[in-house]
Amino acid sequence: MTRELLLLRHGKSDWSTGVDDYIRPLKDRGKRDAQRIGTWLAQQRIKPGLVVTSPAERALVTAQKICKAMGDGDQGIREDRRVYAAGLNELLKVLGDCSQDADRVMLTGHNPGLEELLVWLARDAVPVPDDGKLLPTATLARLQMPTDWRALTAGCARLESITRPGTLPRKFPYPAPDGEERRDRPAYYYTQSSVIPYRVRNGKPEVLVISSSKKHHLVVPKGIKEPGLSARESAAKEALEEAGIEGDVAETAVGNYTYSKWGATCTVTVYPMKVTRLIPEEEWQERHRGRQWLSLKRAARQLKQKELKPLVKRLGAVL
């Protein structure tokens, strides 16, 4: 069996936040670079069967962005605390614990450990670029490996390639990895789903609304349809994160609408959601948004997205 190892350094992180190293987030550039690498992997048809990542924020999100850009979900990513701040010996232990059925593994982590592992594994000297960086942020090294993850030795691998995101196209192919049209974001960004959360109180239906991320408008939960999830599942996930609610998402959508973003048209499928639980404020990820119940009439009038008005009315007609 031929085995491959994909060594991936996390994307560029944001030092301006002043937070602890472990939770330092990616910059937007880091997110886009990760997505370019993920799209390239899909185009080359070299998707990993196993993704292992440091659980540090910048590494985990890099792995998630790459998997989604490949068209896969991020549910199968394996977080391994040992990868964070790991040196050569610790990384070899992580690889040794990989399943023998895993013929292609992607390891997402940090320097200097990843560069040390790359140099140690490579049979031939790894050429050093002019800038002196073997693995700058979001760079991917591809190695042909021995047949046993538990029996790695110095010089046992053949370096196939090192791919930097800066060498890849700035825009993303649409609608598929080999598409000719180019857009500002990966293809999955343009298919979205939303819920209109409701309850019936004293015989009258009410809609739960939240503030937009910058608190300028009233909205309902909406987000990108996550690769690996159905539109309904993605909508329920957004409802939990954005509004702090759980409930029953209807199997049939109440309608859909389109709007312009990222240089193209996004299509949003909207589902009714009967709210069964409000997450306590202290457990709600985005509690800064605030939430409030409105009558159907007020919700239709005050929601920012005008296309939602007929959908709110349609929901009221069936409740």
C-alpha cells in the first residue's frame, strides 16, 4: 500500500487580538489561504483519508476550512493536543498512532516542529527557498511514506512537492473544483440555509429575531450550507450558534430567496423552526446579538431582508 503524508502549517493568525496563544484566531488572509489549499487538493484528487490537527484555534480552523473547500465536512477531523507546540519526537508518536488503514494522512500543526519533521523524514535535502522559509503559513508539503506509520526512520520518505497558497489562483473555481468561472469564495459559500424560529403563545404565533453581527439590523439565523450537512442540519446549527436555540426544523422549506454577496448571487433556503429550547445566556456562543420575540406582523416589518416578509406571512398562514 502506498502511503502519503500531507504536512500543513496553520494559516496566518491575528496577533492584534492580544489573546492567549492557544486561542489566537486566523486572519482573513489565513482563512482564504487555507481554502485555496483545500481547493487545490480537490483539483489534484489527493484528499486525505485522515485529518489530524492541533486543537489550537488557528490550526483547527485551518483544517476545517481546508476540508470544507475540498467539499467534505469537518466532522471527521481528529484533534490531538500533542500536536500543539510539538517537537519531532512527539509528532512521530502522533503519526505512529494513526490507523494502519489510513493511506493518506494530513497533519495540521505548527512550526518549528513541522519543519523539523519534514527535514527528518525527507530522503534528500529539502531545498530552502530564497526567503529561508520551508513551511510558511498555510503551506503544504506532500511526502511519499513507508507502509507502516509506526516504523518511521530518518530519510524514509520522498518529498513530492511543497505548495504555497501564494502560488495558487486568488479566486476560486465555480461550481466545482474544475469549474471555469472564478469567484471570491469557495463554491459552497453561495448555497445557504436559514430558519424562521417560531413559537405559539396564547394562541398567537411569534417569531424570534436576533441582531446582525454588527447590531445594525434585525435578522433570523442564516448561514452557509456546510459541506457534509444537509441544508436543514446547517440551518439548525446556525440557529444554535447565532440565536442560542434548539428546535424542530420542518422537512419542507417555506421558500427561498437570493441576494448578492462575494461578487455573485447567493441562494438561501428558508425553513420554519419550532423552538423547543432557549439556551441559557451564559452558554450561548453569540449572546452579544440579543434576541427577542415579535409578532408575525412586526417581524415581517422589521427584518432587514425584505425577501423574508412574504415567507413570514406564508408561515403564519400554515400555523
